[in-house]
Amino acid sequence: MSRSVRVLLLFLLLPVSAFAQELPAWNDGKSKQAILDFVKKVTTERGADYVAPEDRIAVFDNDGTLWTEQPFYFQLGFILDRVKALAPEHPEWKEKEPFKSILAGDLKGIAKSGERGIVELAMETHSGMTTEDFRKIVINWFSTARHPKTGKPYNEMTFLPMHDLLDYLRANGFKTFIVSGGGEFMREITDKAYGIPPEQVVGSTITTQYALVDETPVLNRLPKIDFVDDGPGKPVGINKFIGRRPVFAAGNSDGDYEMLRWVMAGQGPHFAMIIHHTDADREYAYDRKSDFGRLDNALDEAAARNWLLVDMKADWKKIYAFDQ
């Protein structure tokens, strides 16, 4: 048997995880090593902290954790465009907040309503149509809209190091979920963007209702909130839609605080991490005073609760795949 054949056979016999590079877009250091050490610990068979594959559940916030959330949530960008498109049909919006601020281009005024207010606004602009019609509108928006700072399509504004992390976890038997304030809006692009199919996305939802249109069954989207997946709603959503307590959780803001605490309260080994936006040159630098993705309480408690605080500027070699 030739040497080349022996080498080929050796590679074929290696486990899948051996082919997964260990977080190549991360700088060597404490953050990267903490992730590698945890994964090794929970995947080492017969080890004291071994976690069975079916329990290797990892959950990720989306805005600010997997992709950029500044200068505003991307779903808010979609909402802004929807309000402008629908405004001729609603003259009353000129004097009604937060529509008035949107039509005036006043982001500060919009931000005052907070994430919950934005979710409620989404209910108004995401309803009055079937689920299929909404899907087409979202797909079309993603194909044409561009980020105001980079000029890139929004679905290209994802973080390369987090792609590495998702791939690494999946190569080691983890099942990855998104748990975010966004809802059906995200589901149309998460498979292509992250390799996370729509059934593994837990998000805010509006009420839908079955109906027959010319004997064709449809689901109509109603202007009524069904579930808000933010803050304390996140662990509720995980329990309701996933049915297992995750062993790995990642977020970036106080909206993820309850999710991180709940995950870490489980028995056995668990891991929680926060993405701290510290790179004003390559992305954005913000935390306590930001209108979007505010990180305050969770930042204060991260060390005491043994949550990994990832310093974007120090820990990441690249931010986006398109970076030079």
C-alpha cells in the first residue's frame, strides 16, 4: 500500500470534528480557549462532564450577536421601509407616534419605544396579509436593501467569528438555534446566512388565523401580538418551542440577561457568553447608553456569574467575511 493511500485512509477514519478548524477568525487568547475547553469537556466520552449529543443544545441571540444591529435593528430598517410604503393609505400616521417619527426620519424618537415598542410596531406593518405574501415581501427586501454604513446587503453583515463558532459547535454534535426578538422576518434568511433552518428559529410572533380564499387554505397574519421573545420571554420561548434547557448560550445585550441566567442555572456543565461591541473602526463601539442593544446590567454581572465577555476588538481577527 502506497504512502498516499495510507494517508487518505487515515483522513477517512478521522471523526467529522477533526476537519473543523478551531475558530480560525478568532485570535488566540482566553476567550477562544474558554470555548475550546468547554466543547472538549462536554464531548469527551466517559469524562465527568460529558453531555450526550441530544442534550447539546446551543442558543444564540441574533441582533448584535450573529450580525450587526447598528445604527438600528435590521428588522427596524424593514419596518421603516414598510411604513413609508404604506403611509399613503394611512394619513393619520403623520400625527401618530411612532409612525410620525418614522416618516420624519427621527431615529431617536423611534428608539424611545424600546424593543418591545418596535415589536408592537412590527405587528402593525407585518399584518393584513397571508404568511406567503409576507414571505415574498421579506425576501424581496433582503434582495434590495443595503446597510447604510457599508453599502452591503443586510444578510452579508453577519459576523465571521460567529459563523466559525456555529460550524465548530455543529461539527461537535451541537444543535444550534436562534432565540431572538425578531420572528418570521428572520426565518426567511437564517438557513442561507447561518445554516440554521427556520424550524430552529425561536422569535416573536403575531397571531395567525386559518381561512379559505376561493377554497384555498391560507394563514392570515392578524395585527395582534402572539408572543414576544425578548428578556424573560426568551427562556419561556426556549422551553415552549425547543423543550430542552440549552447547555450553551450567546447574547450581547440586557435583552439576553434572563436567557443567560436560566441556561446557567441548569444542572451539569453550561456555558454563557456575551459579545461586547468594542470596535468602532471595524464595526461599532457601544454598550450602556445605546438605544439598540444596550448592555448594562449583564455587563456588570458577567464576571460574577462566570459569563465569558468576548471583546470584539481584541478577540476577533475579522468581523465580516468581506473584510480585507
